[in-house]
Amino acid sequence: MSNFIVSARKYRPQSFDDVIGQDHIARTLKNALQSGQLAHAFLFTGPRGVGKTTCARILAKVINCENPENKVTACNTCSSCTSFNDNASFNIFELDAASNNSVDDIRALTEQVRYAPQAGKYKVYIIDEVHMLSSAAFNAFLKTLEEPPAHAIFILATTEKHKIIPTILSRCQVFDFKRIQAADVVVQLEKICQKENIQAEKEALHMIATKADGAMRDALTIFDKIHSSSANGIITYKDVIANLNILDYDYFFRITDACLREDITEILLTLDEIIKLGFDPEIFVIGMAEHFRDLLIAKVPATLHILELSEELKIRYNNQALLAPTSFLLSGLNILNQCDIDLARAKNKRLQVELALTKLAYINKAIEVSIFDNSAAHEKKKLTV
């Protein structure tokens, strides 16, 4: 067996400066450490995989470090730091509230809190998935959380802040973690590729970042999966879309171009190619609607940055958006949205999609006819008057 360590563990941030996409959290915690105004209870809340437990572990490590650099970075050489790195620290306790959520579990914890640390200044209790505690367990925890001993610090982490009772929230300093931007995820993946001597296409890393949906841990898990299955250790865009079963952007560009040319033959042949690849009609319709939405955004340079895509792909979207009238895109979105609704009860899903695409192909003519009819009706009304 090899000593392989997954990237999510191997490249877990070890200091606040390494934390990705949470500068506002890192800055506040560093200021609190430097000023010595550290709260006794914290609540870290936000989506999964964005650094809540990581920041809790970094904070716990710095608090007990004997020689912290500038009061915010652990030295990694003292006995407290080395025991932490070896997962043998007696001053830092991690509790999973998902499996320890009863009143008895919390009573055992509060009983333990009473005892001062044998070495170091603080006992730090990190309670993950704290929203899983029962109502009785929350109530049993209240008094200890409000008035803990001077040596105790609590760091609670949750993905579902709305499930935390208000009396707990009022006793904690709440830090809201945000989704990590795709650009920041790509930068981190590029650094890992450089360290691991891995070649990867920029477009492939952007696709991994998009699929991760703001979670760095998910991005690293996907990255490991793609790397292990890629040929010659080179991560390509084709590898990513094949492994993640994602429909290539190119199909949406081709069908949109065919719609603008009113080339129904090309549209049907491309749809047939997509279905033969094993993609469900529902996935295609949703993807096509998202493509039209992105084209609307790409029409205006000021909103182009909203798209979490590579620079090359943004240029491609902008070029196609300039060819597609706004009326075409808006009407197309309505058609695709209605098709998505109708697919839920359609017996012949492929026929429904083909009808929607046929409407898209001739939508410009329909708009022209509508304008012409309205103008004729207006002229007739003027003559009548």
C-alpha cells in the first residue's frame, strides 16, 4: 500500500495566511489575537468545504502556541504545536455533534470543561455540525457557553445556522463564511499542480472549480479523481467532462449558431449526437437555458465578470452574444423554461425537446411577423380613424 494522502488533507491550510477566499474571517481573527480581545465562544457558519473547521483548528493551535509569530502564526516547533501536528494534543478537543448529540454527551463535555489544562493556557473545544444537537442538549449547554471557565474556549461550526437556537447565537461571536470564488479555486489548483509536477489545462481547472460550487474540499476531491484517471498524468478538459459526465460547452454554442442560421438539420443532428452520448433531454434543456442566460450576461462588458469562466470562454460567449439579438435570447429562455416544465409529464421527451428547438430556430421570423402584423394593424387603425 502506498502512503498516498488526499489533496484535501495534504494541502489543508496551516495558517490564516493560507486560508483561501475567507480574508474577512482571517483578518478579524488575527486582529483579535493581536489585541488580546479573544471571545470565549465562536460560531463558524457557511457552506460545506469552505474552511470552517480548518480555521477553527488554526485558531486553536495559535491560542496554545508558546511562541506565536506576531501573535497570529503558530511556531510549529514548541511542544504544543508538535503535539497538535501529531494529533496528540490534550488541550484541543474535537467533537462531532452529528454522532454525539444527546444530553448525556453534552453533560460529559461540561463536566470536562471544569478542569484546567495540565499544560498550556487554554482548552479549546471544537464542536462540528453543532446544529445536530437535540433541543435538550442545546439547553444543557447554555450555561456553560455563557459563563465558561477562563481557560475554556468554544468554537462551534455548522452548515445550517438557521437550526441554531437564538439563545446559543446570542452567546457566540458569529462568523459567516462565504462560497469560494472559482477564480480563487483555480489559483489554488494551479499551485498544487506546480508542487506535484502535474500538467493541467486551464479550462480543465476552471471546470473543476465550477463543478465544486464554491467548496475547496470538493474541488480537491474532484481534482484527485481526475488526476488518477487521466492518461500520462495530464489533466485535460476532455478528461474532466468525461469523468464528471458534463455536457461540453461546444454543443450549446453549435446549437445556438444553428438557431441563428435557422439550420434545423444541424440542430437535430447535434441533438441526436448528444442523446447518443447518454445525456438525458432534461439535462440538455437545463444546460441550454443556462447558456442563453450566460449569453444575456455576456452582451454587456460590465456584467461579463459575473460569469465564472476562463477568459478564453468569456471571449467566446461575448462573440456569440453580439450575434444573438436580446429578443431572441429572452424568447428562447421562455421556450426552454416551458419545455423544462412540460418534460416532467411528457411521454416522448425527445419530441418535446425537438419541438422547442424548432421554435428556437424560427423564433426570429416569428418576432419579425409579429412586428409586421402590429405595424399593419396600427396603420389600419389610423386609416379607420
